[in-house]
Amino acid sequence: MTTDNRGLAGLDVSRETFERLEVYEALLAKWNPAINLVAKGTLGEAWSRHFIDSAQVLSLAPPEARIWLDVGSGGGFPGMVVAIIAAELRPDLSITLVDSDLRKSAFLGEVARNTGVAVTINAVRAEELPPANADVMTARAFAPLTTLLSLASRHLNPQGRGIFLKGARHEAEVSDALESFRFDLQKVPSQTDPQAVILSVGGITRV
């Protein structure tokens, strides 16, 4: 990954943060053939498809947020990218990554060690994690919105928000979710995919 003339979802970060992301990308390329962290065809576009895509969620988090929970973290998108950027821009954030796949959790631990970023990694199912009282819960390519809202109602504090990266089917997912939940919803266009959005969801209650 070259960083010349490349932005990071509108975030102004230092060369050190870019270097940490370069370390991350190298580890992603090394580990991916063995444990399929991301689709093989996206590795050549990792900067836009994964890093910038993940980075854009940080600016949507409330400025007063302190506890951040990323579920179904997989290869670390968006949670590990957020952790690397937040180490510089939001050092007050405490970030936890959750993925029940032991190999993926091991990968996340390797990224954390090699980048020197402090994160908590839990190799459990998000449903089994004790309630996190989180200010923010994020997820990408993990589960339908209805499932995410069920997890959010467990793990978010009453003022917390879920921030979910969603693709072209997001309208159908919102419609399905409204059968079981009520919530306030903000849709933000994705910076990396014209068909994708980021859903910011709060005030979640079951019907």
C-alpha cells in the first residue's frame, strides 16, 4: 500500500498511523490464504475496499463515546482499523473486538502486537459476551440488521448507537428489522461504494 495522495475517509492522520496500516495490510496478505479473512480478489484493492471503508465509521461515533464494541470482527474490519486510527485521534476509546473463530482472533492479536495498538479481543460468540454497556457497536458483513439490533439491545447502553456498514440490500434489511424493533435511523452514503450505506441506529426497542 502506498499512501501518497491517498486519503483516509477525510481523517487527518500521521505518517505513523499510515505505517501501522501498512503493517496491517502486509499481515492480511500473509494470513489470508490460510484463513480467508477477506475475499481473495479484494486484496489488491485493500486500501479502498477494507481500510477506507472501515475508517469512515469513526467520524460517525458520538464525540463522548468511550466504549466501542465491534462484533463479528473477522479480519478486523471495521474494528481493528478504528483501533489503529483511534490510537492517534481518539485515545480515550476503549475498543473490544469479538469473533468466535479462534484463527481470526489469533490474527487480530497478531495485528495488535505488530502495530502496538491496545485492543481487547474476545474469541466468543457476541451472544455469549456479557453485556458491554457500549457507547458504540459496529459490524460489517456479519449478520442481517435484525440480528445486529438484537445484539445491540444487549450490548449498547441506552444512549448508545449501532453503526453498521451495509450493502445494496439495506432497504430490505431495514424493512425486515421494523417487524421486530423500533429505532431511530440515520443513513450515510458510503465513500467507497455507491450502492452501500452506513446505518447509524439508536433508541432500539423491541416491538
